[in-house]
Amino acid sequence: MRTVDWTALRPRDEVPAVEGLRERKKRLLRRQLSDTATEMFMERGFDAVRVAEIAEACGVSEKTVFNYFPTKESLVLDLGEATMASLRAILADPGLSPVDAVLKILSSELANITSWLSSQNDPAEAKAMLLRFGMLVGSTPSLRAYQRDTADKQVAVAAEALAQRTGMSSDDPESQIAATALLALWPIQFRALRKHLNRTQTFEELHDAVSADVQRAARLIDVGLNSLETRPEQSEIQTSGPGAP
């Protein structure tokens, strides 16, 4: 039996206003595959569970699983794709500074987690499971590698969005370092969540404590990123001759 309901924690495609039966079945199957995989990995360990076992538990073929999820790792680490979509949309908003845009995404993702925790029948058990999930990822080399690869893709998405705002190239060093600094706020939030998870009395306090840590880190990079407006003029390289000063 499930001790927690993972469904609300996982990123979901928006349900269209008019959803046909076929589309609804596909959406629900994707959810079932991800939630079943999470439960099995948490119980037995990531490497001990075969994709064929997940398929069998859901009553589908292994090929069907890979039609929905390109890799075994993506069955449980699909939040990164939702983050990339948010980066594309919100970093493009000229009314928000780059730091404010990223803080908006982080705050929304944190609110989803605290809302999920508060909705569980046993919030204390849900906290323990959330910590165990983090330990599962941290102790599994293939999941850590998948996270790093996803982080690289997120940096590329952020660099492209910043380049479009400033007229630079996404390959310019300014775009690259700015994107890297912004994405570094995600591990800050994850660490703060682990630190405060069992130190706060209410989920509102948890949200506030984690947000405060993230904002402290964000302030350090805000000044530099706010100066990222236009491409700096390229200075000419002077070649010194024998008689040059």
C-alpha cells in the first residue's frame, strides 16, 4: 500500500479544455507509470528494478514505457523538463529581472512541494519519504548523471533566453556565466529544503525559511546580472611594433 500519494508532486501537462478519451488515457497512463516507478524505486532501489517490471505492474509492454519516457531515469526525474519550459517562458518576460524571473519559478516549485506535503494523510511520513527520495537520487550514480545532464540543458536554455534579452549570443561568456549562476539557485533551494524540513512547525514556515535562504543567495548575484543589458563593445587588440609605446 502507498504511504504517500506522489501524484500531486510530479509535473503534469495542463489538461486541455476539451480532452478526448484517447488523450486522457495517455495522460493517466503516463502518471501511473511515473508514480509506480517511484514507489518501486523507493522500496527496492533504482538499480534493482527493471523497466520490464514497471511495465508489468502497469499492465503494458516495456516498449510502451519507453514511448512515454525515453530513459529509466526520466521516469522519476521529469521535473527538470517542466523547469526548462518555465525558464523559456518566464526568463523571456522583460518586466522581470533575470533573478526575479528565476525566483518566481523557484517559489512556484517550492509551493508545489509544501502543498503536496500538507495534503498527505501523514505529513510526517511524507517528509521522511521526500528525504528518502533525495537520498535515492544522491546514492544512485545514473540518477546523479541524469541530473547533471539535465542541469547542463537548463543552463543552455537559460543562456539562450538571456541572449535574446540582451542581443548577445548564447555562447558569449556573459550569457554562460549568468545562466550558470541562475541555475545554481536550484541546489541552494534543495539543500535549504532538507535543512528546514524538520525544523519548522508549519508548512508556511517551511516555505518562508527555504525562500529566505534562496533569496540570500540570489542577492549575491543580482547586482552582476542586472548589469547584463547589452553586449559589451569589443576592444581592439593592439599589436605592438618595435617602436610602439
